[in-house]
Amino acid sequence: MTYTREFSDIVHELRGHIGAGAKHGSRPVNPKQIERWAPFVLLALVVALWQGVCSAFSIAEFIFPAPLAIAQAMGEFAGPIAEAAWKTFWVTMVGFGLSIVVGVLLGFLVGSSRLAYAAIYPLLVAFNAVPKAAIVPILIVWFGIGVGPGILTAFLISFFPITVNMATGLATLEPELEDVLRVLGAKRWDVLVKVGLPRSMPFFLARSRSPSRWLLSARCWPK
């Protein structure tokens, strides 16, 4: 009984504190607001620690520049940085667009024929395994330093994954589904266009996201 009374007294005391806080207008902390501001607070702490370490140890800017030095340099060279960023962006988008067009068409052709899939698919996988950084020097020797190698680099990074997965989505169409459509009077072209292409879209979208992460960084290789 004594434990029950002590517990009830503690509960009443907590309720009294909560009621007093509510009367004074204090609001409970919202966990969602903490989660929302947590990344910004952590970023500010990291930047402050970064600046403090650079200032305390007098680290040279060419070894480990401080955030203030980086901000000053970005403000000083804002024009050239913006120009280079715009050039990198449109060159990357041109290469990525070409890879989508060519990759979807070639993937459709490869996936629509079992013979073509058996003959070309292993070669596509093998070429996709080649490091693209090893191809960039060859492109520079062939086409020189400029826009051409950048577009081709972005194209090669995106082309093989898109082609391989488009072909896989079409070639792995269930035979039972194809037989049912054939019984209903559908032709091979109807099966590929009306069923195969929609079914291969998840493969295409999944793989088009992966190379797009590397395009902007890989665009700097030919430079």
C-alpha cells in the first residue's frame, strides 16, 4: 500500500508541474521540429569546428582551406565558376539525352529478339564493366580536349546501363502472358509495344537514376 501511495503522489506532483507549465504558456517541444532543424544545426557545428581548427592551427589554404576562405574565393571567381558550371550542366544533359534515345532504341531491338539478346547482351555487360576513366584518355586522343569528350563520357556512362536494363525488361517477359496475348489475337509488335515497353519502364527508370549520379562528377574527367 505504501508503494501505491508513493506512486500516486509522484503522479499528482508531475501533473501539477505540467499544469503549472501550461498556465505559464510554455509549450512542449515538438520532435518533428527538432528533426527538421537537426541537419542545419549539425551543419553549422561542423562548419564552425572546421573554421576553428583551421584558425587555431594556422593551416595553409592550399592544404585545407577554411570555410571563410572558400566563400571569399567563390565570391571572387563567381563569374568563371558559373560559366564552367553551366557548360558542365548542358554538356552532361546532352550526353544523357543521347544515351536515353540510343539506349532505349538499342535495348528495344536487343530485347525484342531472343537471338539478338543472346548475342549482344553479354557484350554489353562486358563493355559496361570497363572503367570509364580508362576510356577518357582514348577519347581525348581521338577528339581532343573540349566538348566532344565530355559529351561522349556522359553518353558512355549512361548508355550501357540503360540499354542492358531495357533489353532485360523486354527479354524477361513472361511466356505465359505472351501466349495469352497471342491467343487473343495480338501480334509480336503489339506484345512488345503494349506490354513489353510498359513492363520495362521500372528497369529503365531504376538504371537511369544510377548513372545520373555520376554524370556531373565524371564530366570533369576530360578537363
